[in-house]
Amino acid sequence: MKRYYQPEIETMPVDQLKELQNERLVKQVKYVYDNVAFYREKMDAMGVKPEDIHGTADLYKLPFITKDDLKDQYPYGLLAKPLSDCVRIQSTSGTTGRRVVAFYTQHDIDLWDDCCARAIVAAGGTNEDVCHVCYGYGLFTGGPGLNGGSHKVGCLTLPMSSGNTERQIQFMTDLGSTILCCTPSYAAYLAESIHEHGVRDQIKLKAGIFGAEAWTEEMRHDIEESLGIKAYDIYGLTEISGPGVSFECEEQKGMHINEDHFIAEVINPDTGEVLPEGERGELVFTCLTKEAFPLIRYRTRDICILSRKPCSCGRTHIRMTKPLGRSDDMMVVKGVNVFPSQIETVLMNEGYPANYELIVDRVGNSDTIEVNVEMSTEMFNDFKVSTAEREKKLVSKLKAMLGIKVDVKLVAPKTIARSEGKAVRVIDKRNLYKN
């Protein structure tokens, strides 16, 4: 039984891993300084030269880069290779303004495939598996990333893309899919559809690799139970490469970052100060091996915690928590910091499906917040507890979690539109008032 695996890299002693990072960082900083005018100008403005960087201990001397910088430099301002050396682009899913476009050489794609292959192997994948990829393909990185990783492992790869749920279930049953790759919200939708079709006993799935949107532990357990699988988290950004920057192992206690390719820092999002391991802050990545689009100290805006506590799987690469929110997407409602994941946790702890809409608005000078929650069929048909009583209980639970009152409206099953891609959970109508 063949397995794509790189134990010499993933289980490398930490001191050797640090030496490798130091060596690659020094080389990469000189590379971007020599080949990207944007970096050269920023470093010169700070009085920093490549020879000032001797390893990761000097990272703090280098400037940050943000998504706004990427948009301002669209399309070629951050390109470090001639276009003739590039073989592909990928792009973010933004629908307004300038998109972020990332370029790839063939070497970049090969390394990206390696990273995604590691994620599949960590989920138990081998060349005897059938990998069912229903992330979107095209410009979105989800489909191409897991597709390439699946090929590296040697799985039979089903490049399903998203949508057409009837066809997804047919191929899943006919071809015996064993590993499912998609967004967690679509996995929940597939589980619901599989049960409705009465084919749960025909499904051979053993694992799921889910990412591209925020999801809670409660949602994980719900998906695992409904599909009879083990659900693994995967993390990535188009700007950095795509999925596979980090991934979970069987311990499911954080995602191992591929540190031979990426250096991770956590900073205070307000001051930029680098925080010690174990503290919560904004995640920052530096690419060590990318050729076409190498980013140095890229601010992800994702909030997380890093930990190098030993892992039972034997991997020595540092782990990051599931993103705990975003420094830019965090909502301030009635003066309180609110993350949608907090609301999802309450709903799923109370047994509600992962189908809800959070609506934030402003009336006069006062914010309003309301959550529309879909009831399960069992709840809807249970007349022993009134809808009003259920809503009252949720209002109380949400207030205890958030510290503010949230209006709750329970709706019938199938009322809220399902998502076949990234779920749109939050509707912030206050944006209508921004200039």
C-alpha cells in the first residue's frame, strides 16, 4: 500500500527545522529584494537591506504586506518571475473592486500539490482511496489544490466541483468515494441530502477535509455523526498558495503548518508587535519557497493561537488553532465585539442545524442584531414546546455568550437557502450607510 508521505520533513527535529527556515528566509529576502520593486522600495524606506536578515529572529525588521497592497499592485506589481516562467494564476472570490491574483510557476504548483498531499495523508488517505473533490474549480484555489494533492497521493480523483448535488450523490455511491473535500456548509448539506435520498447505507466515506470558511467544533461533530466520518480542518489562502498551508492530523487539536514552506507569526493586530507562542493574535505568513508570487510577512487578518506542544502523530511542525475570528471581519455591535462563530456555537449546542442568517442593522444611532434560525424537522413537528419558548431560550443563551440581546426568529425547515460553496452567514446592512 503506497502512501505519499514526507516523514523526514514533517517529523524533523525543531532545531533542524529552524535551521532550514533560517537558510531559506535569507535566500528568499534577497530574492524578493532583487526581483520585486515594491519590496525593495519598502525595505529601503525602512533602512533594511537583505544582508540585515540572518534568520527568523530578524523577521521583525521586515515590513508587513496587506491585501490592500496586493490590490494596489494588481496585476503584476508583486510578480517576481517573468510571465514566461508562470504557468497559472488563481484568484480570490471577491466580487467588488480589484481582485487579488496570485501567479504560479510549475515549481510553485508542485510544492502546493505536496502540501495538499500531506493533508490527505494526515486524514488517512492512500492510493487505494477515492477522493471526491467538490470544492469549486477555476479561479478558486480549493478544487485545484486538493485535486493536485490527490494525484500526488495516488487516489482515484473525482473532480466534481461544487453544485449538482444529485450528481454528487450518484458518483459518491457508484464510485465508492472514501474522502470528501468541500466546504463544511456543503458537507452538512450533502449529509442532509444523503439522508433524504435514503442512501446513507451506500456511502463509503471515511474522512472529510473541510475548509474555506469558518466552522465550529459543534458543526464538526454534527457532520461526523451524520456522515459517519472523521472531519479534518484544512487552511490556506489564495495569496499564500491555497489550501494546504496547514492541516489537521488525527489528533484534531490544531492544524500543522507546513513550516518548511511557510513561517508563521502571531502579532498584536493594533500595534504589529510579535506575540509569544500561546497568545491570541493575528496570523502573519512568510513564504519561503514560492517563486512567482512570494509574500513576506503577509497579514492574514485571521485571529489564532500558535502552539508547538508535542503531537501524538509525531509531526513537529507548529500547530495553529482553527481561526477564532478575523481582525477585520469582527463585528462591533452595540459596542461589543461579536464573532459569528460564537452564535453558531450556541445554536449547535442547543441542537439546531447549521443553517442560520445573522442580520445586523442600524436604526437611528442604535445597532440591531437578529438571527434567523432554521428548526430541524423534529423540532418543527414537536408541539410540546412552543416556538416562542424556544426563541426565548435562545435569546437568553445568546445574551449569556455575547453580553448583548440578540433577537431570534425561528423558521421552518428548508426556509433558509442552502449553500453549495461558501455559506453567506452574515448580512450587515450597516454597510449601506458607509461612504
